[in-house]
Amino acid sequence: MTMKILVVGGGGREHAITRALSRNTETELYAVMARANPGISELCRELLLEKETRIDAISAFALKKSIDYAIIGPEAPLEAGVVDRLEAEGVPCMGPTRAAARLETDKAFCREMMERHGIAGCPRYRVFRTADEAVRFLEGHAGDLAVKPIGLTGGKGVRIMGEHVDRRGAVDYIRSLGSDIVLEERLIGEEFTLQAFTDGTHLVPMPLVQDHKRAYEGDEGPNTGGMGSYSMPDHGLPFITENDQRSALGIMQSAVAAMNEAGTPYRGILYGQFMNTRDGPMVIEFNARFGDPEAMNVLSLLETDLVGIIERSIDGTLSRSRVRFAEKATVCKYIVPEGYPDSPVAGQPISLGPYDPALLYYANVEEREGILSTQSSRTIAFVGLGRTLSEAEEIAELAASGVKGRVRHRRDIGSATLLKKRIDHMKELR
Ligand code: AMP
Ligand code: GLY
């Protein structure tokens, strides 16, 4: 029987989701996005070109096409309540309701939930409704802090004292935010991402991934949505012990249990962003969806049918033993417009070189009469798969460096030098 599946979102992550779904030949795929993504478009029966937060239009489209299941890529439609609406109309979704998505969309809610349920890995934090109160607290506090707006910022809203800003800069930033601010202790360590499928009770972990937020090589420059990411053949990371990995999954399991207990069950993909500190993993944040780029690493490895995973997560029968990922390394490199993220040059033509055997994922890119051109966000991504990290890196780098036009990428993602830096940093801390 053909399954009709709707994908909400139009970036690199959603291209990876759509491609994984398309490996099941019994599917008929549909997608909603603001501007046609050439990669997704090619795999779909029909697209709805519409803002991903236009709930009415999305639900009308889903009903008209008799969609069986929907899967939600980005956070904005979750926050807008797309899952609540589609499920009310009888379309089950892979993705949390608006109330459950607050785990991502409301940083104060997330921290308060962790504290209330005694979940491990919660940094010391304070929530402030006004800038004045936050500034007063900061001025009376000796250590470095992370300054965060409570709501969604596309990964670009956090300022860390001693890293992005000094004390004066932190005060200015708090004043520019004006209200609804979280201040947290600054965590020191190495970051990693653990994503899991969940049916509201069971969690199925995916391979660990490390993302690269900073725009430039050597982790310099402003924070971005993520410039690229890598994962290892054993699905761990060389600076994360098995014990750390178990703790991180335990924290996510507790968060899902707590959401259940609170009457807002969490179903979909749970993304844990962790800082591996001297004392183990601490939660930087939860996201209510796959990461972008991290989705491209894990979905390129997924051997199990994603449609089956969606079905089992909806009927509450997810089981770890039935989900398999290839035991390979992955390296994902994003090609971004020159000037990204602060002043990206949009509307510039690009041309691709030969990229095989790398996988190509389209993101914020326009195709007109066969010509690809940049938009203001991340353009396209290449994923290399290999038996070793260096093999995967070489494949991704060769593909990325073949792109011509006013674009750039980080050459160091997945490199031995960068990996050694991470390992040495962790050794130094422990
Ligand atoms: P977020 O938007 O919460 O993912 O934060 C963006 C980035 O800021 C993270 O990937 C970390 O690099 C950094 N960050 C966030 N919170 C903290 C913290 N408490 N301590 C240190 N770094 C942090
Ligand atoms: N790569 C970070 C995120 O998707 O939030």
C-alpha cells in the first residue's frame, strides 16, 4: 500500500529526511516550504510553496492530498502548532505538539522542567523578565556567564562571556535584548550532539555527531546555524567515554519521562546538545527536531526504513534493536555565501564540480533554468562517507572545493588537526 507522507521544511535537513523516506519505494512524498528546494522537489509528487508556519494552508494541503503521516523538519512550525492542528485533523505526525516543543522553544521552560524533575546535567541558571534585573545579577556575579534570549533565535542568539563578549559587552547585549533573558554558568568542555527517535516512552539513539557553529576555520568568527559536522564509524566520539554517552542518553530519557509525567508527552526527534565537561555531559539545550547539519550525517547512515520508524513512533512501539545505522564515518560540509552569517551575498550563481561519491544535499539555494544561485542562508552541503574519518573528510572536501562562485566552506571540519585539538582539550580538563 502506498504511504503518502508530507515533509514540512525546505532546507538541507529536510532534503536528507526526504531522501531517506524515498528509499522506501512504496511512498508518495509531498513537501511544504517557502521556496522550492531543487533536491526535495525532485523527490516529491507535489510541493506546496508556502511559509512553514502557515498552519491553515498546510492542513488544507494535507487533507486534500490524503496524507497518511507528516514529519516536521524545523522548529518554527512546531512552535506555531502545526502538529496539534494536523493531528486534530487526523494526520499523525513525527514531531512534538506545541506544548511539548517548548523544550526547545522556551529556554526558561526547559531549565525549570529539568530542575523540577531533578534531571542531571542542568547548569546553574537564572531567568529574568527585565534587562535591569539581569544586569544587576551579572554585576554581582564573579564568573563568566552565557546570555540567552528565552525564545528561538536560529542558533545565533547566545553570547558567552570570555568567548564572544567581555563583561561590558554582555551588559550591552542584555540591554539590547530588553526582556526575557536566561543567564547560565559558562560551561567548559567539548560539545556533542545526541539525537534520538522517541515515541513518547522509548528512545532510540542515533550516532553522536559534532557540529561546528563558528563561521571560520579554527572555530573563529560569529556563531552560525552550523557549518558542518562529523561522526565516527563506532557511533561515538573519541573525546566522549561510553559512560558520558550513557549519561547523555539517560538525561534525555529522563526529559521524555518528565514530559510524560507533566501531561505533555514528547514524540518525534529529540536533539540533545551537550557540553562534555570535566564532570560529564551537561545540557546546553534540547531541540525538538533533527539538527541541521546533523540530520545529514545520521540519515546518510540510516539503514532502517524511516517510514517504519515513523509508524512505530506513532503507535508507541519503537525499539532500539530494530534501528540500524551503517558503521561508517561521515563528514558534512556546508557551502555558504560569502559574508554569511552577518552579510551574506545572495543571488550569486554557483557551479558544482564533480562530487561523486559525496552525497549532495540542497539547502537555501534557488534553481532557475538550470542555474543554481545563493540565497542568504546556507547553500548546499556535501556528505562524505568512509571507513575512516579521513576517508570521509577527503570525499567531502574534494566535493566542496569543486564549487565555484562567491561561496566558502570550512576546510577543517573532520580534519585530524581539529579532532586532535578536541581530544587534547578533553584530556586537559580531565
Ligand atoms: P544554543 O543556541 O543554546 O545552542 O547555544 C549556541 C551555542 O552557544 C552552543 O552551541 C554553545 O557553543 C554555546 N553555549 C550555549 N550555552 C552555553 C553555556 N552555558 N556555556 C558555554 N557555552 C554555551
Ligand atoms: N546544528 C544545530 C541545530 O540544528 O540547532
